[in-house]
Amino acid sequence: MSKQKNKTYKKSKNKHNRSEKPYEKQNSSQRVKKSVTAEVTCSGLTNEGKGIAQWKGKQLEVPHLLPGEKAEVTVFQKGRFVNAELKRVINPAKERVEPPCAYYYECGGCQLQHMSNQTQSRLKQQTIDGLMKPFGKPEPILTMDDPYNYRNKSHTTFGLNHKRQIIGGLYAQNTHEITPVDWCLIHDPKADEIVQTIKDYMKTSKMQPYNEDTGRGFLRHVLIKVGKVSEEIMVVLVAASSEFKGKKNFVKALRKAHPEITTMLLNVNKRDTSVVLGDQEYVLFGKGTITDTLCGLKFEISAKSFYQINPVQTEKLYGKAIEMAELTGEETVIDAYCGIGTIGLVASQKAGKVIGVEVNKDAVRDAIRNSKRNGVKNARFYQGDAGEFMIEMAKRGDKADVVIMDPPRSGSDEAFLSSVVQLQPKRIVYVSCNPETQVRDLKYLEKNGYDVEGIQPVDMFPQTMHVEAVTKLVLKEGTGS
């Protein structure tokens, strides 16, 4: 983008863009705060991609601001707390691009679209390099050739706007207010087409969105999962009641408009909670699951299954993890936090034996089913706490050569890590969706007999601030029995 001094950026030329002032979000919680306008210069970026600027001796973190840029910002003050929003860029940086998404400044689901793809990758590399500095130099980040339309799962929330019109979209960042979105550049396009059809159907029928304040209405969310290889599609209606009036007409209409849909479900969530899916589930059409192929294996995916969001990058991530495990066909591998068995079953192709452990019984059932589906004979899956499982193995004198761990964003707790140390596998492969908590856990493992010997960052979620890292740890010589 060419530099334009002393001008507010023009809105996107995309016909869907409705924002005349793209930088200024109308956040009701901030309107009540004291605000002032200030001119600042950005000196760097936080790990979340926000611009760093100084103002009256305080550090501001400004979304959508790039290093070197001079800008006008709105500073909000509430007691000791200060935050800021970008109002106008005076001197744009050469790395700045026009966000291709019309909803970028309203939605908040993506945080980096105002940066070129090269700048995004550089930021994520610098983030990992900084965090992992105590352990060594990370490899160059594995990026995505086409960093759009990669999500195989989409989630749309429905409601009414102030004109009592049906809207569907995403919760604006840090709010419970729905930002109407007709399409999303990181969703699978087919999913957005289906949501638009559902929205149109609601407007011409008596189907009403659920109102959290009154407790009335029917449809809360629509969850769509797409098999990127199989092209199978699951549509899940999340409703406040199991009484689905006009159910047959809805299924018939949606199938007619989108014959590519292979299954539809009704999930009932009556709770006042931020958790999307409820406990009750009914199949409206099809078998209730879809299948997809990852790393040459077929996986069955249910509405509640955890399945990696970006399969293209997942294959790179898993490939690197298996490489770090150094499998020769003789090793016993423990897949902790195994979920539906994806990485464990991939490892089984090169390992002697795989033991998957997962606390969620539904996930374990899916893992066993996926093992049978792929004819895997050397993998077993167990329900339970992986830490306790490994402690019992150590007590019995059982050995494991490799532990592969892929914990949630919060990382692992000390109890789990101590169980890994007690078992003393030769190698640990740590897959992390939150490198900050991974660093904490790596420090513990280094203090207890392991050396970090490889760090590979992977850009699993382009256009967002998230970055994953897979790390190889090796048991120090002379450690253990």
C-alpha cells in the first residue's frame, strides 16, 4: 500500500464492508471511560501483535499499529488502567496492507490482517525465538502457501439486532455482542454458504434465534465441520429446546440447497453458559459423523470430537513431531492427551507399540473406532489421567521410549510433568498451542533430567496471533536407572 500522510485509511472496497471508520470500534464498555486523543509513534510489537507506544510515561498497547508508524490514538483511562485504540495512521509502514476481510476491524477473530503475510511470519518467528532463547535457536517457521479458507470447523451465533432482525455472526472480541458476518476469509467457503442459507430460511419461516435475556427462541448456534479431503459436511444446530417445529421441512430445504451435506444433528443446550454444545444430541439426517483423511489415515469426527482445525498445517506439525520422536519400529510410545487418537495413530505407523491415554471417554471411544477403521494393530487407548497412568507404569517397572504430549493452552501441571520424569522416556515430543506455557514446562523438564534438542514453530492459524511449536527433549546421559 502506498503511504498516505495525514489521512484516515479508506474503508475496504469489498462490498460487504459497512464501516466508515474502520479503526474505531463502537465498544459500549469503553464509551463510559474517560478518553483523550494522543499522537504516538510505535516502537515495537507485543507477542499478541499489538503496537507498543509511550504516552505520558505509560506503555500503550494499540491493536492494528505497526512499528515506525506515527498515529493518532484514542486513549481510554479507568483508574490505573489504560488502553488505546487506533484512530488514524499518519505515516503508514511499508509492511501495512489493506485487510482483505470487510469485518476485520469489527470482528476481532483475526488480529494480523493489516500486516503482510511475510510480516506475520516474521512476528511469529520473533515471538518463538524470544520465548525459546534459553533453550536454543528455533528452526524457521513452517508457513502456509495459501493462508486463507483453512478452517475445517466454523461456529456461528444467532440473535436479533436492535431492529429485531435476525443476524448471524461471531462474538466481537472481549464482548458478548454479535458482529454480523456473512462470510469469513479463514472459514471453508462452503460452510459460510450453508450458514447463509440457514439465515435466509429463518427469515422466511417461524424459526427464531434464542434470546439469552428473555430465555425465548430456538436456535442458538450453528456448528459446521468440513472434511477437507473427503468433502463430507456435518451441520449441527445448537438449540435451546428439543422441540423442533418444522424439522422435516428444514432438513428437506437445506438438503435441497446443499446436497453436499452428509449429516445433520440437533444439539440441545438449555444451560446459560458460554459452552456451545449441550449434552443431548439427535441425528436429523445421515449417520451423525463425518470422516476425513489426515497423514494417510481416516478419522471419524463427531460433533464433540477435537480434530485439528487446519489439516494442511497439521500434517506438517505431525510430520515434524514423528521425525523428532526418532521412531525405528521398536519403540513404545505414549500419546498423552490423545483425544481421538490422531497423532498416536500416525506414530503407530513407525513405532513398535502406541499407548494412548485420554480422560474424555467419548474421545477414547472415537480413538478405538479410528484404530479399527485404519486396521492399526499396535495401538491401545485407555480412559484415564495420563499422569496417573504413567506413574503406575513406572511402579510396575514398565518402560516407554517416547512420550508425545499435546496439552491444552494452559500447558501441563507439575503433577503430570513429574509423572513423565518418573517414567524417564528417552525422548519427549512436546506439541504446544501456547508456547508461553510450554516454556514454563520446558524449564521444569530441563531441571529434571532433560535437554531441549529441537524447536520447530508452525503457523497453524494464519491471520491470527496464535503460533504453535513442537519441541524435542532428550534424557541426559547418566539420568535414571
